[in-house]
Amino acid sequence: MKIDGIAYRTIWPAADGKAVEIIDQTRLPHVFSVVRLKTVAEAATAIADMWVRGAPLIGATAAYGLALAMDADSSDAGLAAAYDMLLKTRPTAVNLHWALADVRGVLTPLPASERSAAAWVRAAEIADADVATNRAIGEHGLSLLRDISATKGHPDRLNVLTHCNAGWLATVDWGTALAPIYLAHEAGLPIHVWVDETRPRNQGASLTAWELGRHGVPHTVIADNAGGHLMQHGLVDACIVGTDRTTATGDVCNKIGTYLKALAAFDNGVPFFVALPSPTIDWALADGVREIPIEQRAAAEQSHLSGLTADGRVEAVQVVPEGSPCANYAFDVTPARLVTALITERGVCAASRDGLASLFPERVIQ
Ligand code: MRU
């Protein structure tokens, strides 16, 4: 996507071939800053501290992290240590496991002397595939939005609610949940996005609002608790969210608060779509609530808020009384029964084992 007319991805190999470069998402929307990652340890920090985030981008960064590791030590021990370091960074997004297993599978049979070059090639392939996948998700989601727009009877505005950031910043490009929205906007549909602020880290208010604004897509930031009210009053035509891990049965794990939006959508007859690339599906799992590990993050993310001061500094302030404990659950699981449909790169399907099997028959575990 473009920032001020310049096309960017969220991660790319540095021109000198000695590093990868990323956009530091912890500084957005106030500061646009590109950071060089030179070692696997720096790649691991970038994922754990959320300089990069979003399931597909976490996967791509891990793949490049292995490439950086192979530049330094391409032995079996070096590969195993880098794999373990990256795997520990974040527990919920399954794309991390998928990308690490994929690159390790390519490198393991090779002699150590060939691993570095092969890792860079494979990481670039993973990044390119993510872009193509998300574009395809966008096309399939656009068809759904066209149908809703044609039937809903408000020709002047199509209101879509989204949670967290599942836009291009969460992927290598295009985004998952936002890909249909960008294509709908480009196709001339009168789309308007309700952007959940997404406490505690405010990925909606900081990142989704920023990227929609840069692309000229009409949007309004709302408090996380406003969605139910908007749905009760007919002001949401559809919800589209991303996911960090989806079970083979269609349960969807996404940013904390997604489940409450799905409940409100169900109660109000609002379609609730989940957009996902297939590496986000954990084919081994059947019960998302019981089986998906939910990341718990530092209390400081809850107790403090960061923002722009009147004199232009970015500063964190404390919003919780000194001594009050905080519980910072980062994700929740929306059961498949609350999901209207899944939007994948291969098409739209029911959130169920049969629905996913109809699109990915080769992946079904008997
Ligand atoms: O903790 P984050 O910011 O990595 O969580 C991101 C989300 O929950 C996104 O909505 C999800 O990864 C889907 S991204 C395409």
C-alpha cells in the first residue's frame, strides 16, 4: 500500500543484503520510522515487543529471522537455537509456527554452506505469497460486500465494523480483513469503517485508523464498547475481523474483544465475517476455547496509555491507580457458531470442519 504516494510493504530485505527492514509499529501513528534488523535476536525482539505484529507479518518476520540466523551460524545447532528463540516470541498466532516449520523444512536437508541463500529465498517467497493470498481474500470479500451493498437499501453508505488491525500493517501487504475494504473503496462502493479502538494497545485507533486514513477510506474510531449500540441501531451492515489462529472446526481466535463483537452481531442479525490466509488455520485443533494458548502480556500495557502531547512529544501516562493489579489477556476465541462465514484465499466457506474441508481438502486430518 502507499504512504504519501510511495509503495511500501511492512518488511523487506535491506539493499545491502545484510539485514531486513521493518516499519516500527510501536511508533505509529505519530512517527513513521523504519528499523533495520541485523540479527535473529533483533528479529525476535521485534516480534515479542510488537514492533511488528499481526499473524501473517509475525510469520514473515520469523522467516526472515531464520535467514539472519543462517548468515551468522548455519550449523544444525545454529538452526535449532534460532528456531527456538523465534518460536518463544508470541504464543497465539499460529503463522509463527507455520513459517518457522516451513523454512526449517527447506533448510534441514541442505549442507550448511547452502542454508543462508536458501533461507533468504524462502523468506521472500513466504512474503510474496502473503501478498498474493491477501489480494485473493480481498477479491472474495469484495463479492460479499457487493452483495450486502446491493440488498441493504442504503446506497449512500455501507458500514463495516472491524476490530484490532488486520490491515496491511498486520500482513506483508493488503491485510486480511481490510483487503476487501480497500478493494471496495477502489471499486467505488460507499464504504465507511467503524474502527474499534482495541484496548489495551489501541491497534485500531493507532494503526487501522492510520492506514485507512492514508488510503482515503472513510472511517470513524469508536470506543471498544460502542459496537453493540451501533448494531442495535442498524448502523453496522457487516463486521469483518482477522484471526491469529482458526481451528479446523472454524473457531476463531483473534484480538481480545472480538468475541463480544461476535455476540452482539449474532444478537442483532449482523453478518460476522472472518478473513484469513490458510497458514492461520491450525488443522490439528478442534476446540478453540480449550486448545488455543492465549497470550497474557505485561500489565503496563493496561495501566499506561501512550499518546501525543500538545507540544509534540509521544509520552506514556498512567491511567490505573498505583497498586491496582491488571490482567492483560491479549486474545479471545469466538466459537464457529457465531461466525457467518470465513473468507480465505480460495473463497468463502462456512466456519465448520466441512466448510474448511470443501476449500482445503488436502489439509483435512482424518
Ligand atoms: O497482538 P497483535 O496486534 O499481533 O494482534 C493482531 C490481531 O489480533 C489481528 O487482528 C490478527 O492478527 C489478524 S491479522 C491479519
